[in-house]
Amino acid sequence: MKRTGLSLLAVLLIVVLLGMGNPTAGQTTATPQPIPKDAGLNDLSKAYRVMFDQPILLPVSQGELRFLVLAGHANQLIRLSARRVSGNINFLLGVMPFRNEAEFAANPEASIPGESKEAYLAPVYADEATLTVRLPEDRDYYLTAVYDEAGHTEGNLSLDGVLSFVVQNVTPDSSFVASQALNAADGSSKEKSFALTFGKPITASLTTNAPRYLSFAGKAGQKVRLSVARISGNFPVALNLGVGPDEQADLSGNYVEGGSMTFTLPDSATYLIQVSNNRDALIIGQAVAGDVRVLVELLT
């Protein structure tokens, strides 16, 4: 179920809980506006600058690279949201530090703090998704909503489409405290996965790099939303969702505090969720212990 060697930058070069909390200053209800056709398209010098709470209509096509940029601040909690409005593409949401042309020209050999760090959510078959991250420093960041080549596995998926995309400030929400805390033995292995009930959130403690396993029974055609959020500690969250050997979603990387995805289940089956603290993505000073909240909701 786990992707290996996936780099957000590599994806860009070859071509998202409910969130972690509630939007500050109210969630935007603005109508998404089309961006210029060539805005940031395959050209860093024309990077399209994204503003908070201003949704855009973002064309996404196989093999295209589109640069979106956001000015962020250290410790700022942001959420990227994307929803398909045309086509049935698989898409990937991501965030990574942006090394601009001036920085590169000043010192081509130097690296910026966190330049190799990234956060991404790659949900297969998702209609909409969110990615929540805490930015590590004051600087510009890539915000990515691109065609997911790795997730394009079915012949009926299109090669292009349009996403409604927006980025928002968010604040932690105490209502995300779950109604049921798992025991240490719950979900300790795939064979002992903890069965989730639609609409009933749980919390799971993570103290090592050993994942916790959760599951839910779904039917083909059901529309569900899966949400995960870190509610204590300061480790990056990792999550995989799949049925059998087939992966349906991959959330990983640095700075990840949570995410959500909404999709129609392709099969009647038991879906396995693996959630862990992403030890490989830990930055110096981050702890490995803490709690996560997981919720599966049946929408239709």
C-alpha cells in the first residue's frame, strides 16, 4: 500500500478535514475564478500567486507543469482544498518550499531550509480532498494541484480536467476530540485492524514508527469521506488507504497535520487504513509521540 520514492518535485517535473480545523475569519463562499490560460504553465517566471480565501478554477492536464506560489509564515496552519468540477482525473495536492530565481542566482550551490521537504496527498478516484500543513518558516511555497500520473490506473480516467482550488488559514478546533480512544492493542496489526463505524470518530495514540490499522466495510457506489488530523504531538502524519493490494490514497511528507478525501468506493469490500507518525519525514526537534483522530463518514 505504501508509495516509495515519490517526490513531489519529480511529479511536477514529469507532468489533498474536515481538515485540521476551522477556517479563520469564516469560510469563503466566493465563486471560483478562472486563471489566465498560461498562468504559471511550464514557466517558473510566470508563477501564479495564490491568495488566501480566493478560489480559482485550475486546469489540470497530463504532462503539464503549473507553478502556483503562496507567501507563508513560520508556524502558519493552512489548508489546501480541491474539488473536481470537470473530467475524472486523479490529482495530487502538495506543498513545498519555493526557491525563487533570485535565491538561485545569488547562490546556485546553496540549498534553502527544507528545500527537499514536501507534503502531499494523492487520493485515487477522489472527487475532492484537503491537505492541512503547518509551514516551517517565512518564505514562498509551491502549492500544487497537478495531474497524478502514479494514480492513473484505470482506462476510464481522463487525461485532463478542471479543479476548484482554494487555500485557507485554519485554526485548531477542540471539537476534533474523538468520542472513543483506542486501547494499545486495537489496530496493532492488519489482522487485528479496528473496525470503524461511519460517523463515529476515534483517537489512536502513536508512540513509535509502528502503524495503527483501522478498517471499514464499504459497498460499491457509496460516497464516503475519510478524515485524519493530528490532535497532539508535533510529528508529521502519514496515512494509506486501500483494499487488498490496491491503494486508494496516500498522505505523507513533512509538515502534514491532517487531510481529508471524498470519493466513491469502487468495490464492495473491507477497506484498510494504515495511520502512523511519519518517522522518515521527522525534522529535528519533532516528537514521535502523540494522538491522531480518524473519521469515516457515509455521505450517500
